[in-house]
Amino acid sequence: MLSGWREAMALRPWRISAKLLIMTSVVTVIGFSAICFNVMLDMRRGEEALARQTLENLATTIDADISRNIEVYDLSLKAVASNVLLPEIASVSKPIRQLILFDHATTAKHFGAVQVFDADGNLTIDASTLDPVAENRSSEEYFTVHRDNPNAGLFISRPMLFRGAYSIVLSRRLSDTDGGFLGVVAGSIRFSYFHELFERLSLDPEDTITVLKRDRTIMMRRPFDLDIIGKNLAALQDWRSDNLKAGGSYAGKGPVDVTPRLYVRSSGSGPLFVVAGKPLAAVFELWQKEAYRIGAVVLVLALFVLGSAIVLAREISRRADAESKLEEMATTDALTGLRNRRKFDQVIDAEWRRATRQKTPVALLMIDADHFKAYNDTFGHQAGDQVLVGIAICISDSVRRAGDCAARYGGEEFAVLLPNTPAAEAFKIAETIRGKVQGWSDGGTGSTVSCGIASLTPSAGMDWAVLVAAADKALYAAKAGGRNQSVVASLPKLSLVA
């Protein structure tokens, strides 16, 4: 069907109408609007991608700094946990013991002193003093976790008040050679470390930085709020962990406040991870201004194009009517209203090529008015013209498919092209035409027609003149056989059967 449409368009010039102009203008406006809309979407996605990349870099940088400090501090805990089990530790003096245990311990203003607790939770060694004050931490989470779980490894506690400062406690288990529990070595990182880290960053007031444990406990947040610190997001019903996977991003309302933000999570594999957030209003602020400006320009252009189309519609409508009349005159026989010979040649050429591609049959009826010359000489040319018009009406009444082409082939001869029609069906149509003409002629004209029918499936290299010649030969056979009959040409030998 598509190829047929293309061929039909190739057979006649394209006619522009007023409706087409208006429709084209509307489509143009819609197209430009769609393009501008897509451009604006691309700009929006670009702004979001830039903000996401910035937040990703920020979260990655903070995550790397925190992970590095935790790793360094954990090395100190491992060294203490390893050296405290040495047999010589019990026999040396306290100053020597301190030197052995804490010589490689990390020291910084934000790191608390490393402490060693025995199996009962009693403080036995403190890096900050030779004679630590007695205290018991057997009820603390960082102690019970290691006591009950030999494979806990490095444990990071919830934010807590530890030795007079808000901190997170890092701890490791002390085990004997058989895996028995001997105690815990613990240290802390104060909140002042996070405050100082965040202060070094250039952030907007509404930007957020959140540090969380793997179980989604909030360890630290900027802006700082003690009511939020320590909250576990897993307990929230309206927030799912799938919203923000490792290395991913999420746009919308977050789990802590109602401000819609773009959140990006770091992809690090450390015990803590970082989520950086920026309000969506700030992300798209510049984009919104640009969208309003471009939208106004597009609206003005759209109104101009539509106005111009309406102004030109009348003139184009008149030109379209003139072109339609010219085309009708060029392709239609003035007397009968059927297609003329030139149009018929164009159609048969197009249908022949399509039938060759699709391997479908093409049928052709060649129809000739019987004894027309004698009738014309007897009754005059006007009466002869009336006969031709009557035959044309009978043909038009019998040929109704959209793809069929009925034409005045020349003089009193007519041609009917029937695409995708076998010989038997073409014969029925020819007989219908012949019968209508005979029935009409019984009214007084005494006119009949002879029909030659040919149908074949064209192959590559074959010309449609073969079909015309076969139908002509069948028509001559019908006339030779007494006229007022239909004869089918048998192809390819072109033998004739009545």
C-alpha cells in the first residue's frame, strides 16, 4: 500500500491547498515546539547531570577522607590488639608497656585515646595515662558485640557521648590463641572531625551531607541536628533502601525533611558511606529562567507562523482549485469522463512494475463498440458521442475498486486495467459490462460491445505491451467471432477461447 501511494504521488504533481498550508503550519509549530521542548529537556537533564556529577565528586571526596582516617585508626587498634597479647607485656613496666602498645598509635586532635578492656569490661590500659581511672564498659554495645560475636571485626558504634564528647567508637575484639574472648580494644573519632571536614567545603545553606553506617544509621549530618543523629532509616516506612543504592542518585523528597533534593550516594566499600544532597530548586534555577525565555520566543514565533498561514490560505485555496482543474483536464477524457490514454499509460506502467515486484496477476479488458462507424455515419456524430458516453457509464458502474483504471483508449475503444485480478474474475467483469451495454442498447440505440481479456503475472524483463497486445488479439477474435461477446487470451501462447 505504501509503494502504491508513492507511485500515485509520482504520477501527478503535489497540490497545495489552504487546509494543507494551515495543517503544515500547525505541524511546523508543533514540531518546533517539540524540538524546543526536547532541547529544554536536554538542558534540564544536563543541569541535573552536572549537579549529579558535582555531588558525586563531593560525596566521593568526603567518603575517601573518612575511609582513610578510619583505616588509619583501625591500624592502630589492630597494632594494640596484637601487641597486648605478647607474653612480655605483663612483665614490663607501665612506661615501657605504653611505648610498646601505643608507639604506632594514631594521634590527632579529633581521635580519642585507645583503651583496652578485659573480658569483664573493666578498663585495664589507657593510652592517655599510665594509671587509668577504674571504669566498666561491659554494658556498652561495642563491648557486647565483640563478646557475643567472634567475627565482628571492626565495629563502629552509634553516635554517643564518649569520654565527655560526642563521638563514634571504633573497636576490635581481643582473642586468645583458641579464639576465646579476652576483651576489647576501643578508640573514638569525635564529631569535631566531621564539623571541621564539612567546614572546609563550599556548600550552599540548603545543601546536605549525611554520613551513614551500612545499616543506614545516620552517624553525622550537615546541617547538624542531634535529633537526627543516630536515627536508623531502616525504621522509616516511607523510605526504601532501593531509592538510593551505592553509587546511585535519587531526586525527590528525602527521608529526613520535606525539601525535594537531588541525592547522590558514594560508591565506596568502607564501613561508612556518604550521601550528598542539593535542593532541586537550586539545581534547576538557571534552567527555569532559560525555559521561560525560550518559551516566550517560541510562542511569538508560533503566533506569527499561524497568522501568516491564515492570511495566505485564501490565495493558496484559489491556486489549488486552478491546479485541480488543470490536472483533471490533463488526465480525463472530456467526452466520457474516463481517464485518457496518457493517464492510462502512466497507471499501467506503475501497476505493471508493482505486479512484477509482488508477483501478482494483472488483467486488462480491451472494449470496442460494435459497428460504431456505421452507426456514426448513419445517425451523426452527436448520436455517436451519446453511445460512447453510455458505454463509459456502463463501464464505470461495473468497475468500482480503487485501484482499477477505466480509460478511453482511443475513438470507440476503451481499456480497463484490473490489478491483482485473474482471468476468470476479469471475464466476469467483462461480461457484466457487456451485459449492461446490451441492456442499455435495448432501449433504442442498438449498440453492443466486444471485449478482449488478458491476464498474466509479469516477470522481470517483460513489458506491459505484451498484455496490451494479448488483449487486443482477444478483442479482434471477439469481433471475428460475431461481436457482442467476451474472449479471453490464453497466455503465453495467446491462444483464444470464447
